[in-house]
Amino acid sequence: MTPEEKYDLFDRYCTQQLTINDQKRLDKLVKEDTAFAKEFRLYQDLHLHIEVSSTSEKEQKALENNLKHIGDNFFSKRKEEVKQSHKDITKQPKVIRIPRWTYAIAASVAIIIGVYFLTPSDPVYKDFVDIPELSLTERSGGEVYIKKAEEAFNERKYDVAADNLFALLQKDINNSEYQFYYGISLLELNRYPEAKNVFQKLYQGDSLFKYKALWFEALAELKQKKYSRCRTLLKKLPKTAEDYQNAQKLLNKL
């Protein structure tokens, strides 16, 4: 089946123009071909969204601009067709069928990039993490490691930062500041079990990093897409915690 035949079949289904044989053919394909079924569902969603939202020339223009962002070349070839659609909408203030190619290009691109336009995506780590700058107070005997740790961490060279922070911890194992930034370095390196141990130890203590550690442990779970565990940790943050508001925003998205 060519793409044109496929989208013609989808379109006739959405507009209730299928014959009995075509309906049987569609049902069989949906049942036997997972990729086909996924594309068909997406096409249905796009059809519903476009038909509902395109009842005015203003909304039609918004749709054109959104899809134009996906494929300028495709739309430039059909400039006259789009103009005609606008004329039809002006004459008839009712729901107008959008040209079949509109669904086709939108569905194709959406499937290629693996994104459903009409469903919200899960929250991601990079949208919530805000890594603080490292600025350590020099202590006798650790000046070299401190300078290297600061430079590496602030330049996002987390492997080097982790090595130097680990060296500092050998001299001052209970230093909560070293522990916190060491934990972040491990998290950025995707060394999750080690990072988790560091953050949990800080949370169980009474340092200034107690709730920052809890927040970053929750972000570590988010980064691994362990949403249930992430929610559990976020709910432990008190209202007085610096990251409480961010935690509420994240909870609302989970």
C-alpha cells in the first residue's frame, strides 16, 4: 500500500466514506500491523483536532503556520490550495474539511520523530535541574584539589570534578558541601547508585544541604524515568525548602 492509498483510507474512515470491504481491510491491517495501527490512531487524533479547531480563517492560518514550521517546502508547493481553503472558509462559517495532504504531512513527521502532537510529554530531567555553581572555601592541605574541583565542575567536566571531590572527601569525609557536589557530579555521570547513596546520607543529616540533597535525589529518579519513586521523594520536601515550588510544579506534571 502506497502512502497516498493509506492516507486516503484513513481519510475516508474519518469522514465516514468507507465501503464495507474497505472497513474490513482497515480492521485487518490495524489488527495485524502495529506500526499501521499506531499511525492510524495518530491520524484520527490529528483529524479530530484539525476539524474542531479550524472553524475560522484565523484558526486555519494558525494551523497553516504550525505545519509550515514542520515542512516549509511542502506548503510552498501548495500555496494556491491553502488560499482556496481560506476562501471556502470565508464563504461558509462551518467546519471545513482540511485537504488530505495536511494530515499526511503532519502524521508522517510526527511518526518519524516519535512525538504525538496532541498528548503532553512526560517531564524530563533537563527541564527541572538547575545545577548551582561550585565555590569552595580553601582549607589547608586541599588547595590543589579545591581549585581543580571548582574549575572542572563549573566547566561541566564532571568526571574530573568527581575525582577531585572524592580526593577532598578522603581528607574531610564529613564535609557536606563536598558530598553534595560530589553527588551532583555522579548524577551527571549517570552513576545513579553512588549518587543516591550520597544524597540519602545528606538527607539523613542536619546540614544546609539536607533538602537540596532530597531534591536532587528526586531528580535522579526523574532522570531514570522512575516516576513513582520520584513522586514519593518530592512529597517529602517541606514548604520551607528552597526547591518546594519546583517540586510542586514537577508533581503536577508527573
